[in-house]
Amino acid sequence: MSKSKPATQLKAETKTNTHKIIAKQDLASNIKQIQVLAPEIAQKAKAGQFVILRVHEDSERIPLTLVTWDNDGTITLIFQEVGYSTIELGKLTVGDEILNIAGPLGKPSEIKNYGKVAVVCGGVGTAAAYPIAKALKEAGSTVISIIGARNQQLLLLEEEMAKVSDEFFISTDDGSKGHKGFVSDVLKTLIDKNYGFATVYAIGPPIMMKVASDVTRPYKIKTIVSLNPIMVDGMGMCGACRVAVANQTKFACVDGPEFDAHQVDFKELMQRLKGYVPEEKSIIQHLNPLGGKCTCHQH
Amino acid sequence: MPPALMQQQQLQNRWQAIPMSSQKPAERINNFSEVAKGYTEEQALAEASRCLTCPNPQCVQGCPVNVDIPAFIKLITEHKYADAIRKVKEKNSLPAICGRVCPQEEQCQKYCVLGKKGDAVSIGRLERFVADLELTKPLTIPKPQTLNGKKVAVLGAGPAGLTVAADLAKRGYKVVVYEALHVAGGVLVYGIPEFRLPKKIVQAEVDYIKALGVELRTDSLIGRLFTIDELLEEGFDAVFIGTGAGLPKFLGVPGENLNGIYSANEFLIRVNLMKSYKFPQFKTPIRVGKKVAVIGGGNVALDSARSALRLGAESVCLVYRRSRGEMPARLEEILHAEEEGITCKFLASPTRFLGDEQGRVTGMEYIAMKLGEPDESGRRHPVPIKGSEVVMDVDTVIVAIGRTPNPIIQSTTQGLNTTKNGIIVVDTDTGQSSLDAVYAGGDVATGEATVISAMGSGKKAAHSIHNSLTR
């Protein structure tokens, strides 16, 4: 008779891992970086992919781009506190756990030796652009980076980007560092100086990506953008993230997040991103995530 | 039995089913609590006593998972409720769910001999009664299995996957279920609303399956986290794909990406999975305006319409391109929706959406249809009537015109044959795909169907996986 092995007893749902925060850093006001345990995701992640996470049982699912992933089983995420859920995430500290992280999601970037590539990024988009610039460099491309922000304090990953770039430019809206103006101005100047870009990656706020793609269009330079529309599941189920690309409806979560910039309907993308602004405002009023009382009924 | 009920039963015509009480329409449109309340013990006994316990029962052939229906009903008449549920669970691991959402009128009850002259026995309500009764007691952990040393990976914790997992675990397999979302249940948790299927019922049935020794891994999207090849290399002896039909279809008409236009999937995921009907306690928002149009005529369309009503819409209109007789939804659900005040516009199909400067939908133009020749579904095909376009005011639209399989696994698995719609091609007898040791069942292999048919195909696949691994 074979010895009978008892079946596993009833136990809590086995999560892929417990996602403990092992480091946290403020990069700028409202912009935070966290390093989180997620060994399976760390092993599988590729440049251009993202995760969906949920902080607590009653939280939203929010998409965040994977910035780095390491052999030590951790991933790094960078986020700007813009709404309730990102503020809630920002309140977690080292040792806290994130309830759910699913990933890697989305199609990886097409990484190869393109020859000369411009990586143009603005704001928190720099966090998403960094792993792509790094991978392009490792694949043999000549990487020319242009990073921008409203001002010097909001510039992200300067050193890291410089390290993976053959040439590196900075642009700030107020001129506090580098070129005064927009990253798209710098891009235009370089194109006119005959840099001969084979491909341009533009990642940042939608308006920045639109302007950058308007710059490259007359030169017919292949331009890729990474879109970050509203998502719920992030796995191809809800269609909240649908974008019009060449007049076809695509889902950013499974068909993207990267698309041919010259085919994207940016106006629609920007309108769809504003779909829940009133609800975002109301929840912050009702449940002040930073503490304090609800102020909305004080008439 | 109390005298009043005994009298009722004597007076009762054997041809008449005992009705099940439900929340009144005026009350239930203000809450997400379950509409149908289930039988009391007395009602269940009275209904069970109507069963003729036919020696050659016809009902069983209508059940995709072959529950021994007369046997469990007989046990109810003998007050042996624990034995009755055990009898059901021999074949069906999700009875509290099936008792609620199976289209019994199309299945077991359709074959009931009593149905020839009167009402069929309410098999579904009786199944729900014994299942619910069991859930009020502490979970009885089934006898531990002797593990047979074989491992099976199940992709997707919906009705098909959970059935495969349960059946194989009962046979001694080590089963790991990979679920992409943060919670198990598939369409049972993201799709079917609380008022038709309370989520605590789903959780209880999932707990039972875990008690059978099944390991459940959430947040694991196969195709991205691991490929099927990697799972097989890692030591799984077989893989079952039960990833459902999760990719929403859109109409493909101008203006469909305006704000305020949802896929039914998005609308229901927000409401059910993310519980936005409890916003702001739950943080995922949903916006429902005053005038809602729901496009489609199936159960998903009705679930969306009834949810929109409960979220405060002033009017909800179902817009369907065929007529009432062709609606694929269950009759019971259509009646529930009509009682709640949902209106229907038949023989109409949207042609474009109109919006304001902020990109929010304000109107829907639709064209009148007439029914032409029957198409491949056997239903008469709707044909547009030229020049009949009309605009109706709407501020919210929910598109519920069907779903196709999610493409991620299909696009990351070499050699897995699919149809052009992404449906995995399987041997209908065994559930085996074009790849050795890879099986598929449920909506991903059949196209959109019912919970119970997904369970039926899961059962078949579990059986052939077992046969192939013990050969």
C-alpha cells in the first residue's frame, strides 16, 4: 500500500508572491520611487511592459510601467501622486505590502539595433523611457536622449539616462536647466542638424507625445509612443484603454502600449483620459487620502 | 409539515410549480441584493414531491454534467439534505452557482415529463436549496486524496477551469490554477452581478475547490508571466486552457470611443469585480447618466441594463436589432428586467454616436431593421431599412454585443490552432487541442455560451486528461 499523502488543507489564496516594499525614495515633490519584491515578474519583465497593482482590498487597479527589474527579485516603479490611488500608494512605506501586482503586461518594445535613435521623454514618462533607452543601447543602437520637465526639480533619472545615452539633452519649460522650452524643440533642432534618426521614441504626457509626433511627421521618421490611457483589468477585457490607431480601435493593454505615433488619434486619447475627473475630485474631497476631514458638505 | 402547507399541497395541482419569492421590483431597483430569494424548506419539500422519479429519467440527458437529478430530489423528499447535496456534487462542483444561473428551462427542465402538460419540476431551485443549506454549515473538507504524482496546470479560474480542477483533484492530481485577475471565479465574479449571483456564494464554492487540494495562483497572466511551453517544461503533465471569452466586441460605428460609452465588460467589471456600486467606499469609479442605452439582447445586456438602473439611471432602454422572440437572454431575466421598468427598442441598430465638445456622448443615431432570411444561427437575419435613421438622446451607452477569446495565450503559444475568431480548435469529444498535453474548454473553445456548458466541456476535458495520463 502506498502511503497516503493528505491533500493540502484549506489555506488562503496563494498569491504569486508577497509584494513587500523594500526601498522607497522621493524623487521630486509628488513623484515617488518604490522597489518591490516580485521575483517572478522580475524574471520575466522586458522593456516597455507594465504591471497592474492594487494597494488594498477596496482599491482601484492601476497600471504602472516597469522601470527596472533585477536578479534579486525586485522591480522598481515610479509614480506621480495625481489621484486618490496614487496618493494611497505613496502612503505605503518600507516593509508594507502591496496586495496585488499582476505582470508583466503589454507587448514588450521591439528592441534592436536601429542605428541612431532619439529617446524623447517628459515628466514621469522618463521612468517609462529609461528601460527602453537602456535596452536599445545594449542592443547596439546609438541613443540620443532628450529629457524634459516643467522645471529642474521635476527632472527624473538624469544620471541613469545620461549613462545609457550616447548624447544627452535636457529641456525645462522654465529654463531652470538645459534648453528653455520643450523637448520637441530640441528634437526639431537635432533633426535639422541632420542627426539622421532612424527611429524616435516619444514617451510622456499625451500633449508632449502629440507635439513630438507632429515634429517628426514631415520628416517621415518612424516614431513610437507608449500610451497610458485609463485601464481597469489591463489584460484585454474591459476596453477602457481603447485608442484609435489608423482609425482602428486598439486596446493599449494588449495591442500596445506602444503604437505608431503618426497613426494615433491624440485628441481622442486626451478626452478619454479626462473621463473620470469629477469622480477623482469627489473621492479626494470625501476621503482625503492625506488625512483630515471631508470638506464637501460644509455649506 | 404544518397543516397549512399540507393543505396547500393537497390543493396544489401536481402540474403547478411552487413559485420562488423574490424582492419586489420597486424595492430591488434600489439595491444590489439578490433578487430571487430561494425556497424555504417547506417550499422545497412541496416542490420535490412533484417529481415522479421516473425510472428512465429524461431530465438527466439535459444536464451537461449529468447530475443524477431524480436521486437528489428523492433525497430531499426524505429530508436527507446533506445526502442530496453530496449526490449533486458527485457531478457538479458548483451547485449553488448553477442553481442560480443555469438556463434550466433549456436544459434539464426542458425534458421533464411533467413539462408536457404543466410546469416542469423546478430542478434549479431545488439544487440551489440544498447547495445554500450546505453553505450555512461549516465547510466539510472532503476525504484527503492520495496524490498520484501527476501535475496539471489549469489556466483561468472560471466555470470551466474550476470544474477541471475539482474533477482532477478528486482523482488525486496535483492541480495548480493560474488566474489572471486578483480573484478566482472568472465571469462569475467580473460578469454576473451581485443581484443575480452573490459573490459570497462564488467565494464559498471556490473555497470548496481549494479544500479539495487545488492550489490557486491569482495575478498570474499566462502567456506573459509564463508560456504554456514553460509550464510543460516545468513539470506539468498537462495544461487545460479555460480562459473564456473576455475580449469585448464593439459595433465599429463612428463616435464609439466617446466618453460615456462602455463595453459591457468594462461596465460590469467596474460594478462587480471592483464594486464601484459602493463608490467611494470602493475606489473604482463608475459614471451612469440619466438616459442609458444598452445595445444587445443577451444576458450580459440585461445584466448591464439592470445594473445601470440600480446605479440611478432615470431610464434604461435596451436596443436590440432583432425582435423579442430572438433575444438570446433567459426569459426569466427578460421578465425581471421588464418588471423593473427597463424598456426595449426592437429592430434597431446604432449607426453612429454624437458627442459634445468634451467628447462625451449625447446622442445615438440608429436605423430601423426588418427581419430577413434565417442566418447561420437559425434566427432571421436583421436587415437595415434605408433612410429610417433616428437620433435618440443618451448620455450613457453600454455595448453588449458579445465577446471573443482573449488573444494572449493564442498569440504566445506556437502550434496552437485557432479559428479566425481566436477560438481554440479542439476535438469535441476529448477537448484536446492541436498540441499534445494541451486541452481547452469553455468559451475559449466553443465561443460564448453558458456557465454550465463551460462546466460540461471542462468535465469532458478532465476525463480525457485523466485517461491520457493513466494510459
